[in-house]
Amino acid sequence: MSGHSKWNNIKNKKAKTDAAKGKIFTKIGKEIAICVREGGGDPNTNGKLRDLISKAKAANVPNDNIDRAIKKAMGADAVQYEEIVYEGYGPCGVAVIVDTMTDNRNRTAGEIRHYFDKYGGNMGAANCVSWSFDKKGVIVIDNEDEELDEDTVMMEALDAGADDFEPDGETFVVYTKPDDVAPVADKISAAGYNLLSAQVEMLPQNGYIKLTNEDDIKNMQKMLDMFDDNEDVQNVWHNWEE
């Protein structure tokens, strides 16, 4: 399988400050808020909530934070968020998908459009680029210090229900169907492996675009940084080869 979950982005997030970690906690908290509103606060009966808890733990969100987010979402005064997906193009036609959760769609739409325009891109209509991406479950296993046996990890991942597997430097990447990411991740974790990430991602069908112009590269990186710093943005998927 060509390309995976932008592991460099995950490593960058791990290397950031506590303030940046706080942003990750906030974003997962918003996901939990919508999930609880739609399906209740019991992970035994709300499969999506169970998946989010697995995702939160893989991102090192403390259990207390997860519990508080669930209880807050169940309260009568919980903030009402809505999920909105924006799509568009970065420099040189790089496809970009921006997942947001917001309590003010006018504010969020204006900010996302501004980022696209400011850095050489443009925001497009719904499905203008998402048709060229596949939604898959992606699980990243740490192999930086363990020196795990590739064949053993692959067999255990496949036995756990994975669809595909590939080594990627200091990690192994496991692919699943979107609905299978949490149960497969739980089985892999129970087998003793350290998971760095476990979530549903949008992967480009036709590989990644390489930018060669320095200004295009700088603008693309600045655009992604602005998206990442926006509290309404949950995830950004793109086909730029960083």
C-alpha cells in the first residue's frame, strides 16, 4: 500500500510542548462531545465512543480527561458542536481535506477559507477532492527501541483482523476497515505492542504530490500549521509528500 498516515505529523505532535498536547486533548474532547450526544455515554453500547476512547489513549490522553469529557458531554449545558468538512487545494493543486467541529460555522468557514487563500490555495465545493481518498483504519506500532520481528508482528496483526501491513522505518503500520480499527488495536495492544496511533484516516488513492518550488513548500507548510493551530480543526488530510 502506497503511503500511510503521515507518520511524520504524528512524530511532530509528540515532540511539541504541553500546550500543543492540550490542543490534542481539546480536539478529542470535541469528538467525544458529539459522539456522546448522538449515542450516549456508555462505551459498551456506543461503539463510536469506544473507538474514540482507544484513540484518546493512543494519543496519551489521561483517563481522567476522558472521563471528564464524557461527563461534561452528558450535562444539560454541554456545548453543541457540529461536524463540517471543508475541501480545497493547496499550492500546485495539492488536495486538502479539513475536518472541523465547531459551535460557530460562520467563524470556522471564514477562517478556513482565509488559510486557503492566504497561502496560494483555494477552498472548493463538497467532494471536490475527497473522491480521490480512501477512508481506512490506521494503526501505528512503535518499533523505535524494540527491534521487533517484522514477520511476527505482521502475522499477529493479520490474526487480529488487519487488512494490510507495512514496515515504515521505526514503525509498523497496520491497515483495517474503518469500523475495525478499535477492536484490532485492542488486540494488538493486548499482545504487548506499543501503539503510537489508532484512528480512521483519509489516504490518497494515487500517492503523493512532490512540491519542488521553495515558495510552494513554505506556503503549504504554513497553511498546514495554521490549520493545526485552529481549535476548530480536528484533522487535515492531504496528498503532499512532505
